[in-house]
Amino acid sequence: MPRLLVRRPSPLLAEGELTHLDRVPVDADLAVEQWRGYVDAFRSRGWDVIEIEPADAHPDGVFVEDAVVIFGDLAVLCRAGAESRRGEAETVRVGVVASGIDTAEIAEPGTLDGGDVLKVGDTVYVGASSRTNAEGIAQLRTLLETRGWVVREIPVGKVLHLKSGVTALPDGTVIGFEPLVDDPGLFPRFAGVPEEHGTAVVVLDDSTVLMSADAPETAASHRARGLEVVTVDISEFEKLEGCVTCLSVRVRD
């Protein structure tokens, strides 16, 4: 059974870090309601949901994907690029260790945010962003290449994280909203989507993706490809540069 690691939003969510967006009001109560809907979408599909200990003092703690990335039977514990987020790491570490997965860790001076890591087959695209530095990428490459992964560095300057700009469909096609993608030509197969909030999908299975409800044209294009599309409203998280990928860590058996 696939597992989902999540953490409920902090009451301080509205104070989270922003890099490319202007700050606008965030409804913390609505965010909790949306988070529950997000989690329920996975639970209804048979995922085992594991809640990591709350981190209410950390506004960005709900974006748990940034703290750890799973590569088969290895969990790589990240070192946040934003110093304000480094306090989130310990509770994530406890949750990951409790799940029984082997761990490795990105060490100082390396920084790596999980939102900068996109896995497509045995290729790992890593965004060189304001949150992930060259040393972090080098450490990840050392950890993974002996395990058969190929690590490719991708420049990220237009959005917060690599997966703020691109994700991948079940067949490996990388998708993104082209105005926010630094160089679509770096991916063997790339398809543009018509809406900014259509850039992010979570693959639920070989024929199903989960995505934001705020991209109906993109959802229609995925359905035209023959995919089943599950949509969730995550508007309060999108105001903070969040998307459907960063609200969870997916552990697939």
C-alpha cells in the first residue's frame, strides 16, 4: 500500500516565505479545510496517510516535501535553503525513521529543497534554484549515482522550485506553463500547459493524476490524453507558492 507523509498547516501559515509572489491575505481556517480535502483524496484511493508531528511554530511546515525526498528504499533528508525553515527538519526526520526507511542526509554547506527534485524514470532532475545550491546537488549525485539514478541539474530562475514550474505525467512527459520554465528543451519530452496552476501533478497511478482545481483547461487536456484527473482546491497554499506536490511525501512500495 502506498503511503503519504503529511503535516497539517500551522496557524501561522500566512507568514510563510515568499520569493516570487506578492503577499496577499491567507485564510488559515480555509487552508486547514483544503488540506483535509487534499489528504482525503489520497485516502479515498487507498493510500495509507501518516501525519508527521505538527510544527506550528514554522509557517511553512505544511510543505513537507521540501524536507525529504524518497528514492526507492532511501530517504534523503534535505537541508533547507531558507534558514527560517531548518527547524522543520527534526520532526520530519523522526517521522521518516519511524516509517522504517533507510536515510541519508544533505550536510552543510549544501542546501537542497525537495521541491527542486523531479524523478522521471531513473533520471533525477534537480533545480539549481535560490533554495538548492551546487554543493547540495553534488551531494545528492554522490548518494544516488551508485544506486543507478542519473542526476541532471536544471536552472531555475523564474519560480521558487523546479516543481513550481514543471512536473511529469505517468508516461514521463514533463509538463509546464512555458512562461515559467527556464528552458523546456532540457527535457526529452516536454508539453506546455495553458494555465500557471496546471504545472503541478501528482501521479496516483499509471492512469491517474491529482492536480489543482484552478486549472480546468489543463485538466481537460490531461483527460484528452486518456488520464483520469482528480482535482483539489488548494488556493490558500498557491498564494504561498505551494502546489499539490509540496503538501506531501509519497512513499511507494
